[in-house]
Amino acid sequence: MLSPRMEQLKKEYLETTPSISSKRAVIFTKSHKKTEGERLIIRRAKAFRDVCNKIYICIFPNELIVGNIGEFRRSGIICPEYSWSWVKKEMDNFPNRPQDQYEISTENKKILNEEVFPYWQGKSLEETFLARLDKKTAKLLVDTGIVDNDSKWRSAVGEITADYQDIIFTKGFGGLKKEAEEKLAALSPLTPDGIDKITFYQAEIITCEGIITLANRYAAQAAYLANTATGSRQAELLEIADICSKVPENPPQTFKEAIQCVWFTQLGSILSENSLALNLGRFDQYMYPYYKNDLSKNIITHEAALERIEALWLKLSEWVWAISSNTAQYFAGYNSFQNLTIGGRKRDGSDATNEISYMCLEATSNLKTHQPGLSVRIHPNCPPEFLREVCKLVRLGTGFPAIHNDSVGSQMLVAAGLSPEDARDWSNCGCVVPHFRKIGEWTSAVNINLAAAMEYTINNGYSNMTNTLMGLATDINTIKTYDEFKQIFFKQIANLIKTAVTGSIICQQVHKEIVPRPYISLLVDGCMEKGKDLSQGGAQYCLGPVLTGIGLADTANSLAAIKYIVFEKQEFTLQDFAAALKADWLGFEKLHAAVFSAPKYGNDDDYVDYIATEISDFYHSEIHQYKDLFGAPFNSAFMGISNYIPCGSVIGATPDGRKAGAPLTEGVSPHAGTDITSPTAAMRSAAKINHDIHQGGTLVNVKVSPDLIKTDRGLTNLAALIKGYFALGAFHIQFNVISPEILFAAQEHPENYRDLLVRVAGYSTQFVNLSRKAQNAIIERTTYETM
């Protein structure tokens, strides 16, 4: 149960429409105007410090954890140094666009148009990136839904896991400043390398000054408010003032200091670059020692600690990642992908579950906010009671938590080059990416539309939607065997991958040149030691960008249909399929019926399941041959955000029977409605994929009827299902436990279902915050009535 305080704060969160603040953009712009000619990393550090010195300070009534990115309860900020043109183009329609609407005042639009955008014209990341693309690459890469990486050139990268264990909680930003000063004093500007390191450490000192000042400003504001407050609120504000005067400058000493330090660290990341996947890592591991110590000294109670965790959950949910309408199609639902991982094993391999692990499950159950993205790691020696509590949270129907195979996650990172101890210490990044706090990696670099490769194979390189040559020019009339067809399909995939790699490397170069990350570099081990910014390859482990395949099930089903109907049964020809797809199956009802009788992935049928495995293996091997700007091999993934919806909208009918424009499939899940056997069969199909080679993660969504797990026996069956699935070598699973009737009711009366969470793909968000198309895609998934 929530306390009255948390009930009120949750109500305010649910009822507040996100609003755009111009304050960060104005301060950042004014700072850059004053620092023309200085090194870019210094300019960005000074701009960050200016933001920390001048950003609007607000402590809302009854808050226990303080710090905001703007003047609104749910603020979104604009970062014009990355992209401003989409804001100028779209802001008049912010309140009315189909996905992720924002309020923006006439005054803020005027400020942005007059004080911000003119300065950044010709200087932004977006403009620089687009200027460097050749026409052939741009044709596939820019706002097409075929190869999409716009979140890497219209936004900052994000995708880090702050190192609380070895950096923030052991040194504080005051200690980091001192370390940078000592390293600076030992350097000589006699070589280019020495000059670069001197500049880096100067930037880190400035950046530390910024975040320390921001916290001190909150300390002063809390003390000021305490002067007019009374009773318990006065005592709370004085305590907040004391905490903010200590952290994050110094290492925290208590649980309350530690949790405020976590939010200040997160707040600094948001103000520095407003990006997704700023992950909180293994929260239960670094917070537990403070809880245990405070509990033993009667400094805190279980109830008070739980309320602080709930307060952090709300702060994580209130800030809004402001993005373009195109990006919002891929990351729908105001989601910022702040992943937090609990459970699993310690570095020595022993069980890591503790009281904070359970409290995180409880906070998520009580509050039902869309952030953080709660992930759990399950291993063979996981306490049965922990797995049962995980299943109880699943039963609530919020889509939380994402459930991961601890061993496979470690295997993925060992294969990527981590030590076994570091690999065992992994946490989840963004959606389903196994990550470690000392890694620098673009975990969601590009979305690649595999169904496009299928369309180009059967349509001689052309798009059926636009009648434009988009793929490799081929001729189906020359194809005599299934293997020839499959090989041309693989060549079309390879061409899309080549485009994705080209775009990624150019994007890495531009990031390296014009948007260094002095604040984020403080949070990732290796940068301080090397004297090198994260964008320059400063992390201890530099892993290659992750390229995500969209539509695995659709293409596996398509290949299976062609193999079965054309080359084995010889009932129809490739030319028949090509004509049917152009007509969106109209007039080809007999062929359409035959397609639905062909084997479908998700029913434990080796015929099609091994085709899916073959596609995913090829996808990985083709990607892994390429190396990024820092010499690291690219990585593959089949994870899911809401990308499967816009990817489907640009593809005509496909040979699996899907109609033109319909959504594709996320991750390694079956296509909606084609997995007609049982959840066990669907999971067995998914388990045949070689999950361990896809370091970017694999994702499976399963939708079950609430009646299936409403009893204790149902929970026991669910736990056994998860353990059995992981025993087959699979990496991840997540559940939507909700009836279609509830979802239809939420569509008709959204005001009554504001806190209804659903699993979209690799994340959960409020159902009412999704577009109707995204809502329908969730409703259409198969709902299992039996195990």
C-alpha cells in the first residue's frame, strides 16, 4: 500500500501532461556564444556548469527526493546542439501529434525561435551528420523505416550505466574533481596527446563544479522553504537541505544520502544531454550496504526506505525525453528506458538477492509507474521465494519485470571480451541489452527492417509502397531453387546491414568531433584513467554498436511459406507471390489461404523455427564482420521497442500472409495471432535461436490470460515455465497479463485507466499514452488461456 504522500504524488504524475521547457536550451546557447573559439569539450563543460548554476530550482510540495530538469512537474528539455530543426518544424503540433504529445507555451516557442535556433543553424549534430551522408546511404537511412538511426543524430547517445560501486559512491564528485586536478598537475603540454589530456581534465573539473553547485542550490532552497514550513514538513526540508549539502560532492554515508545521490547523478546526465537509457545498474547491490547499516543503527525503518525508493521511482518517471515524431514512433509512451536490475549473482558467482531486491519489486507493485524499467536476473540457485515474488509482480499485469537468464547474459559479455567477474556483474541496459558499468557502447544504434529485405527479394529490389528501387536490383525470374531465393534474401539483408554500418561509423565520427560528453565521462570507468572522453573511446571496455533486426518471425514465416508452397508442393510460383503482394492479396484469396496453412514460427515446429535460427545466425555473422570507429566488432540484437509498428507501416504485404502496412514482430516473438498452440510451444520456438551470440539482447513477449496465474498453482506453473525456458538457453521473457476486454475499455474510457501499464516490447508504459495503432498491436497479440 502507498502512503497518503505517495498516493498524492502519483496522482499528480498521472494527471500532468508533459510540457516543454526552454530554460536549459537558453542557458546552453548563451554559454556557447560566450565561449566561441575554445575547445569543444571545454565549451560543453562550461555550458553544463552554467546550466547547473542557473537552471530553475523547484522543490514540489511533499517531495522527499529533489531535483528537476525544468519548471514543470513533468518537463521535457530541448538540446539544440544535437537537433533543433525538428523542434522548429513540429512544435506547433506538439499537443496534437499521434504519439507522445507535449504542451508548449507561446512564450517558450518565441524564446526558442528567437534566442536559440538562429545560433545553432548549421552547427547541430543533425545538420553535420546529414551533410556527410552520400545520397545512396541517405535514401535508405533517413526517416524511411527501413534502416533507422535517427535517435543517434537527432538526440544524444545515452546508453550508459553509471558506476556507483567504484566511482560515485566511493569518490563523490568532489573526489573526482580532486583526481582530475592531480592528473592535470602531472601533465605537460608538449605533445598533442598531452594537450588533449590537459583539456579533458580541465573539462572534468569544470563539470564537477557544476553538479556540486546544483546540489548546493537545492540545499539552499530547501533551507529557505523550511523557514516558512511547519511541523514534520519543516523537519523534512531541513533534512533535505543537509543531505543536498553533502551529496553528490561527497560519498554518501546513509541510505537517504545514497538515494538522493543517485537522483542527482541521473539529473546531471539528463541536463548534460537529455538522452535515453541512462541506466541505474544493480541498484540492490550498491544500495543494500547503506540500508543494512542504517537499519542496524535504527537510522531508518523498512517503511521509510521503501517510501524513498518509491519517491525515486516517481522522479525517474516524471522527466520526459523530448523527441521528434519520427523517433516517438520507435520509442512510444514517454519512455526514457532507465533500466534498473535486481537479483542475479555476485561477482564470485554466489546469489546476490537481498532485501532491497524485494523492496524494488514491492515499490513497482505499489506505485505502477512506467519507470524505472525493472529487470530481474534469474539463475539456477535463485531463491524460490524471490522467483515467486517476481511471478506475483507479473500477475499484476503491468508488464514488469523483464525476466532474464543470468547465465546467458554473462556468456554474452564474456564473448564480447569482459572478464568472467565483470561479466557476472552485468545489468540490463535500455530494453534487454546485457551491460556493465565500465562499458562504452551504442546499445541501440540502428533498427534494420528485415521485412524490407524480403520485399526487395521478391519485388526485384523495389518497394511496393513507393515503387522505388530501394534494395539490390535482382530478378526473381532467374530463381530456380529455394536456396537461390534464400541467398538473394540474405544479400538484401547484407546490403541493409552495410548501410547501417556506414551510417553508424559516420555518426560516431560526428559525435567524436562535435559533441564530447564531459559529464557522462565522469560516470564510466576508464575515461579518467585514460584522460579520454567517452565519445573518443575512453571507457574501460569499448564494445561495437548494436544493430537491431526487426521482423524475424515475419521473414521466417515468409521463407517457410515460399519453401513449402513454391518449391515443395509447387502449388504456386514466385511470380504468383509477387503479383499477390502487389495487390495486397486482393484477388489472390486461394494463395492467401494456402499461406496461412504453411508452418508458422511460434508453434514448436522445426520446419520454420530452424529457418528463423538460420536468419538470425546469418544476421549476426554478417554484422560481426564489421568494426566500428574504435576497432570493435558490431553486435547484433533482436530486441524490441515500438519499432515494429513504424517498420511495418512502410512495407507492403509479405509472403507470410501479412497485409500491407500492418505491424511486424518485435524481438524473437512470434507474429501476433500466428502462435496458436501454447505459450510453451511459442517459448520452445524462441529458445531454438542462438541467443548467446546476440550481445545486444533478444526479447520475447508472451501474453497470457489473468485467469491462468490467479491461483497459487498458477504462480507455481509460471515459475516452472520460466525456469524451463531458461534451461533451454533462452535469454529473456516478459509477460502481458491482461484481458483484451480491459484494453478495449481503456481505449473507450482512457480517463478511467490512467495508470494501466502494458508491455509494449522491451519496456512498459501507460496504455493510454500509446497511439491507437500501438494499442491495437498489443490487443492483437495471442492471449494464451492454458499453459
